[in-house]
Amino acid sequence: MSAPNSDYDPKQVAALGEDEVAQARDAALAAIEAAESLDALKAVRIAHTGDRSPLALANREIGALPPQARKDAGKRIGQARGAVNQALSARAATLEALEEERRLVEETVDVTLPTDREPVGARHPITTIQEHVADLFLAMGWEVAEGPEVEAEWLNFDALNLGPNHPARTMQDTFWVSPERAALVLRTHTSPVQARSMLTRTPPIYVVCPGRVYRTDEADATHMPVFHQVEGLAIDRGLSMAHLKGTLDHFAAAVYGPAVTTRFRPSYFPFTEPSAEVDLLCYVCHNEPGAVADCGTCRGEGWIEWGGCGVVNPRVLVACGVDPEEYSGFAFGMGLDRTITSRYDIADLRDLWDGDIRFTEPFGVGL
Amino acid sequence: MHVPVEWLRSVVELPAEVTTEEIADRLTMYDLKLEEIVGGGITGPLTVGRVLAVQPEEQKNGKTINWCRVDVGADRNEPSVPDAPGDDVPSRGIVCGAHNFGVGDLVVVSLPGTYLPELGFEIGSRKTYGHVSDGMICSTRELGLPDDETSAAGILVLAPGSAEPGDDAVAVLGLGDQTLDLEVNPDRAYALSLRGVGRDAALAFDVPFTDPAERPVPSADTPAYPVRVEDPEGCPVFTALVVSGVDPTAPTPGWMVRRITDAGMRSISLTVDVSNYVMLELGQPNHCYDRDRLQGDVVVRRARAGERLTTLDDVDRALTPEDLVIADDSGPIGLAGVMGGASTEISETSTSVVVEAAYWDPVTIFRAVKRHRLPSEAAKRYERGVDPELPLVGAARVAELLVELGGGTLEPGATVVGTAPRRAAVRVPVDLPARISGVPIAPEEAQRSFERNGCTVERDGDVFVVTPPSWRFDLNDPYDFVEEALRTAGYDQVPSVLPTPTGGRGLTRHQELRRRVGHVLAGAGLVEVTTLPFAGPADLDRLGIDADDVRRRQVLLANPLSTEEPGLTTTLLVGLLRAASLNVGRGHESVQVSEVGRVFLAREGAPEAPIYGTDRRPTPEELAALDAALPHQPFHAGWVLVGERERSGWDGAGRPVAWSDAVAVARRLADVLHVELTVEQAATAPFHQGRCAALVLDGTVVGHAGELHPTVLKEHGLPARSVAGEIDLDALLAASPAIGPRPAFSTYPVAKEDLAFVVDTSVTAESLRAALASAHPAVESVRLFDVYTGSPVPDGQKSLAFAVRLRAPDRTLKDTEIAEARAALVAAGEALGGTLR
């Protein structure tokens, strides 16, 4: 090594010459650019920035320069080393990204493989439709009322103006609890829930009562001894058949779509007066001449019986403690099983009850 | 109610252009819903023919067909059919497969071009069995006629001389007549007659009506037959007439036979037919006694204990003093209003007839029908209410027809005992129809509708005083008249107005939670089913349920559908296991089903449910008495898991269901309801004795879950190791707090300690976990992560390994505190006999 020499011409130290430094830098940059892997880059890093690399060696020579020359040389070397280090990290980043990309490609899987090992549950459509109907009425400010399925005879019949000798009692094929003198029945309709609502609430009352009901029908494709109804009861000042119609129109539109058409047809129920059947214009044939005769959905009638309804008979109000001079009300009741079978074109009611999981599964957790 | 349209038109001035369909539509919207239109629909050349020759030909298939020559009248015969049997005279050749006819018989032929609705296609000329069959000889069924003993064999053979070849068979048989089958609601008794339907049709079309009941009646100055009524409440009106000299062989005219059969009754003999005809026409049931078989006076009275009566259906019936009977000196001769007796029945030799028509108390008849399980056409009308002004008119109409058609003579006098009850007037506010119907019905309109229906109306200020007609049993209350006015205005006039309640409170807590349970069960991979809630002792036997188990306390039915299932179920597992079996039987290897529904448990010594009046609200005590009579009927949730909980797949083997899956469902329910449910070892049917968990809430067992007993699985055809659970959902919901636990967590560092204890097999994991959880205040959570038995753990012992997390809510734990907590954990384990591994 040369001793410090104040007269020394810095340009005479070959390693620190402008061209030499540039050459070393360019050689390093070229090697970096040529490195095809992180391993190769590591070798390049050692060769061009290691202790024995030209730039490192040149850096050591700076001390040999006279003080006035050190600044320039230091700057030159520093810039070259900076450029090399920058290129090294940039190249490393590029190579890392490439390498990760390559690894991810290697990890490719068949995403069409099945993912079906977890059991998938489902809810029965009868449950969901009851909730759906309840929600509709809840949204209108009604409440949901419930009651027992084994019910007192008085609440199932007498309180609803079906006295012990009422001919209409023969219309209903009632399951009686043994012994008959116990005066208990399996409720034949959800109407006793209406009676209970009037007996336990004070008007105004707006309740909807979904639930299971019983009739002594042998099970076949179109009859079951157990089925589901939803009934509604409204008791308020000034209610009329018009409010009943409005409510049912709203209900029908929610279940069958906004294009549905309803009609009232005179009928008879002991607990309502006037009474009506509410029919839906057949949503398949629309009762159009030519189409209606062969329509299987309405069986050629053009209309589909949807449910019974009417103005609450004042006799029922009296038995349930509501003053008919002050209040009036309306009630309606529909079967829900048929709503499901007609909407989903299910030919056999027994499918709802057998418990074959393939019946429920397609419904998932909604309708 | 079947109403021949031709008969209906005879009393209602319906314009000819009004079709049967229009009549049906209008009646449906007025109050009588059409069930169906019967008859009509035959078009084309349906013709009467005479069989001229029959040639039986045996076929290769062993069947013998008849190759016939039939004369179908000069206008329709072919000039020559050389191929057909017999002389080649003008005729048609027809192949027929039936054999119940012969040469000379009159038959009905559907010639090519005839459309028979029963067949649903048009008959053509076709080649068959080597001949051209130029039409078809018709059977009763093909013509849509009811079968009877003679016609059931096949071809309809007409009575000799009743028609000529070439006659239009539609006219001869009345096949063009249509009948309306109408649904009559039980409050509309009057509509069980031509008179009632006719009046409604006239009102519905607003055309004139000829009331068939408006006819002269004989004077009742002298009785026609001696009658005593001892029970005027049961029999307010009794009338009788006598017709003598009736020719017992006189035939019933064809028009009457047709009307009776179209109305759904059978023609029997002139006297019986006339009796039925008048019931159909006027709605007045009546009875004809053979006068020569009556002994002494007729008495209407309650039956005496021990008396018996053989009714017309040949059933010998024991009578009770509740039965109202018609009797003579021989004893009861008829069950009043329901059915006559055999001893005085009209026979083929009866010539002298006592005609009875009465008004019976509807409730008395209703009870008699129920008691004797004997519905009849007469009782159907009497129990709903027959016009009490009608009996004498009805008897007179029967007598008139017997005189006219049977050559009889009406004996002088008429027996009339009692008078029709007077109808009370009803006060109807004049604005009530509009107010309740929502249709702006003016008072004048309402009044007109009342009057058109036969009411008399007076006005007292703002109130109508309306007296209904004798035949309207359904008009008693003011609201009944609202319906009357609305029927006239039209039900289609009701506007649609949505009421605006003042705001509800949403679902109740239980309703909301039950929905949550449903979602959680589905989320746990269970498919919800609904099963029929009926069960019997055999079902409970199959579950291995003991005789003294609470689930043996079934609510039994007086009239179950099946003797196998005499009551309601006490456990959802009956239905769920049935459903699981069905699925397995249909080829599903894995079945995971759940149900939420009520079960029914009889209450021992429950009182009978009281029956109250309906003129006032029952008191709170009275209402409580009703509820006290009801059985316990809580909502339960149940689940059954069969096969694999997780299926095998490309990324792993399947995991068979285990007892723990059944318990996990219960725990999951408890978690989402924020209920502290503990699990205890139990041994209850239908579970495996060693793999049954009791689900305990506040010290009370509210359900069970675990592996099903092998015998139960065998009984149900289910694979080994299937599991199930059932829980009292009402109990669970009741325990669910309105506000769940407050979220609380510490943000200081956690210290983790894994501790494994060797304990006796009898020490439950839960007891050790609980002991560790409460061992030290710094214990944040304790989770069992391993159970190990086998070497080096001694026999009769097991190793339970727990991951314990220690953390303080307000500071970082010091090493000394952690050591202290660890010592406390070890001590807790040791307190249960455990040794730290």
C-alpha cells in the first residue's frame, strides 16, 4: 500500500479511476441482471459487493488519496456501490416474486373436486311457510298467537257458536280424547286459538294463528288426519268485510304474487256471519274459456278454494267477553299443506309426512 | 243436492238462452256452490236400434265376439250389408263384445260421429275382428247412466215397446238433461228441495218464481185418521191424509222416474216414488203407511224402555225413552223423522195409504240420527229444519199424485195436530248491513232484499223489525240479515281496505327462540321432518320404554283411526325412528333428521273439562278449569342420526355417527339459548345403557341423548351405532335468559398450561373439567383435548389431558402467580384421585 502523500495525483491511483469504477459497477450490474435465481444472485452479491470485490477493494484505496482528492473518489465509489446494491435488491425482489409464482403454479389443485362431506340440513316447508305467513302479518302490526292441540271441547266448539246440537258439528270429523266425558278434542281447527286470544287480550286484537289441526280422515293422496292451518282474527272498532277483503288480498299477493285475483263467495261457518269462501282465480288457466275445461290445477272450475272467512259472529264475541256493540271483527282460515302442494306441484300429501329427507332437502332453509 | 235443470226451469222463469253453466255460476255466487254439472254432453247420432241377427264368432284369443245386424231406422240404415248375418235388409253391421242381449232386443247404438263424454272420443266406423263395425252398441256405463242389477252385465237393453228403431236415444233416455249437483251448507235447509233452489235461482236472476208449495189443501175440519201427539215439543205439527183404492201395480211415469233418478234416488214403486218426489220437490219429508196394517190410533210419543223397532232397512233397533216414535196399538211403527218401520211398510198389495207429513224438532232428530247412526234423506232435512207451515201441503201433494197416477181416492178430512211455531221478529239497525259488509247498501235496498226472501219488514225509526219466513231457520240474529242483504248486493261488491292496527310487539320470546332452534338444527346438518303424532303401546315397546315410564302416560283417543295407534305420542322418537327407517329402507346410508313438535302426556287424575254456556265470558276461574283439564303438551326437539356424520371423500375417510354427535346437538341448542345445560351419565330407554346422557337443567332432567340400544335399532331396521336425542324445548326456552351473557375478555397476555391426570375410569371428564375450571381465579378456560387408556396407564384408569389458559383481567400474570395457579390445578386434580402425568 502506498503511504499518504500530499502531492499524490489522485488520478494516478488506478483502482479509483473514473473508468475503472464505472467498469466495475457495470460489470456488477450486468452480473446482477444475468442472475436467474436467488442462489445465482447470492454469488453475484459476494463477487461484486463482497470484501474482495473490485469496488470494495477500490474503496479501501480512498485513504491513500490526499485529503483534497478523497471527496471526489469517495463520491464516485459510493455512487457505484449504491447503484449495485439497489440493483441487487430489485433483482432479488423480482426473483422472489418469480419463484413464488412458480411455487404457486406447482401447487395447483383441481378445484372441481367435491366439497360435500359436511352434512347439510334443511327445514320443512310447512315450518317455513308458517314463518313466512307470520312474518307477513307481523309486518302489518299483527301478533302470532298459539294454543294447545288437545283442546277443551268448549273452546273448540261451544265458544265458536257450535253448540252440542249444532248440525255443523257433524261436518267436522273430530278426534275425541278418551273418555268422551273428558270433553277434550284434538282441535279441528285453529279457531280455539282465536277464542283464547279474545279471552286473554283486550281489543284491539290482531292475531294470526298458524298450527297443526286434526280431522278423522284416513291418510291418502289428498287427505291427512293432521294438517296445518293459519287463521287470523281482527277485533277492533269499525271493522267490516271490506277490511277482511283488504287483508286477504294483501295476504294472497304475498303468497301467490301481485297478479293474484281473489273473490268472495257466500258460505256458512257458525263462527262468522256473514261468511264467505275466498277463492283465488286459477293462476294456471285464469278461468279463460278454452283453457279452463282441461285445467288440472283448478279441476276445470276456474277458481281455487283458498279458505273460509267472515265477520266474527257476535255470539262468539259475547262468549269470549267482547262487547259486540262496541267492537266488530273478522276472521279467516286457510290450509297451508295445500298451498305447499299446489305451489310445488306435489301430487301426494303423504310426502309431507313420511319424512323422506329428499322431500325436505331441496327447500334448504327457506321457501 | 242434485237438481235436474229441466225441473228447475219448470218453476223459475229463466230465459231459454241462459245456459246451465250460467245458472250454476249465478247460484254459486248467490249461495249454492256448484259441485258439478251431471249429464248432457252427448252429441251426434245416438240412436235406438233393434237387433236383427247375432252371429257369435270365436277368436284366436279365446274371446267370442258377436257380429250383429242392427236396424237403426229407415233414415240411418245402410241399404245393404251383405257381410252381416241374417237377411240382407237395410241395416248396419256392428261388432259387439258383450253377450247380455239377443235378437229382437232394443238397444242404443252410437253411430259413427257420436261423441260419448264417458269415452271421451268420437265413435267411428272401424275394421275389427275381420268386419267393418259401423258403430257401437252401448252399455249403461258408456252412456253415463247409473248401473243397476240388470245393466251391470253390460249392454243397455230397453224395455220392449218403449221406443222404435231410429228414435233419438238422447231424448228417449233423457240423456240431454243436465243435473246441477249443488253444495248446500247446513244452515240452508230450505235448499234441499226444488222449491228452495228454485227460489234462490229466481232471486239470483231476479225473475218470477212459481212456488210449488202454493196449492190448495184439504180442510182439516174432520180428521182423516185418528192421531194423538203426546210430545208436542218434539212434534209441533203432525198431519195425515188417507188415500184409498191406489192401484199397487200402477207404474211410475217416466218423467217422474227420470227426475227422481237424476236427483240421486232410486225408483221403487209408485207410492214410494211419489213420497220421495214430493220430498225432493217441496223439501217436505213424508211417510206412507199401509193403512190395512195400522192397528188403531196413531200416537206420537217417546219410546218406552225395552221397546224395539225394525226399521225399513231391516235393522232391529233397541229404543230408549229419548227416542221419539210413531206408534199404534202394536207399538212403535216408525222412528220419528228418521225412518219408518217394516211392520206398516207399503207392499206390492197395498191399496190404502195413510200419508204422514210433520214438523219435527230439529234437535230431537239430530240426536236420534247420532244415537242410531242412521242418516236418512228425511232426517237430513228434518234435522236442519223443514218449513213448519209445509206438512199439510206436502201430504196433500202426495195424495194428489197418488190420486192422479195411482187411481186412488182422497178420503175426506185431514188430520192436523199442532200449529207451526211463530217466528220472532228481529230488530236490525238500518245501517247494520252497510256497516258490517263494508258495501254501501242503502236501507231501502236492504229492506227489498229481506222482503224478496219472504220476510215481512217494518221500520221502527232507525231499526228494521224483520220477521223471517217459516222456512228460513238461518235468520235469527241481526248479522244474519247482513248476509242476506250482502248476497243480494253481491259478495263481489265488497271493497278491499287494509286495516291499520296500532302496532304489534313482534314475536314472543318463545316464538323467536323456537325459530332460532329450527335454524340451529338445520345448521347442524339435520333435515327437519314432520311426522304424524299418533302412537300405540307397540311403538313404545319397540323403544323399550318401561311400564312405569312417564312416556307410557299416553293421551288416548275415543275414536282412533287405527287400533295400532290408539293415542297421541309421548315422544318424538317414535316418529323420528319411523322416518329414519323409511329413509334407510329407501336406500339412504346416512340419515340425519330432526323434528320440533308437541308431545302429549296425560295428567293423572285430571278433571273433566267443563262445558259452559255461551251467553257470557267465563270467569278467570272457569277458564283456569278448562286449562286444568288439558294434558301436558310441551314442545320437544328430537333428532336421530344414522350412518356417517361426515361422509368419506377424496380428502379423508368418513366419520361414523357417534353418541357424542347426539349430545353435541343438545349442547349446541343450550349454547344458542344461553342455557346452562349439564350432561350426566344415565341409562334410559331407548338408549344404550352405557352411552346415554341425561340432559340436566337446574337439577332437572329435561332430555336424553346418546347411542340407541342395539335392540331398538334392530326393531327399527337401523344400522348399529345410530344415535338420537330428545329434549323438552319448553323447559329449555323457559330457562333462556332475556339477555345473554355479557362479552368479557382480557387483553393481557395468556399463559398456557397443559395438564394430564390419570384418574379412575369412574371419574367423569366433566367432573374433572369443572374442578379445574374453579381451581384458581386466574383460570380462563379449560378444554379437554385427549383421553388415553392403555399402557402405561394402569387398567381401570384413564388419562385425561386438558389445555388450561390462565389470564388475569387487569394485569399480566407474574411467574409466581402462574406457578401458584398451576399448583392449584394439580391439587384440584388430585382431590379427585388423579395423579399428574
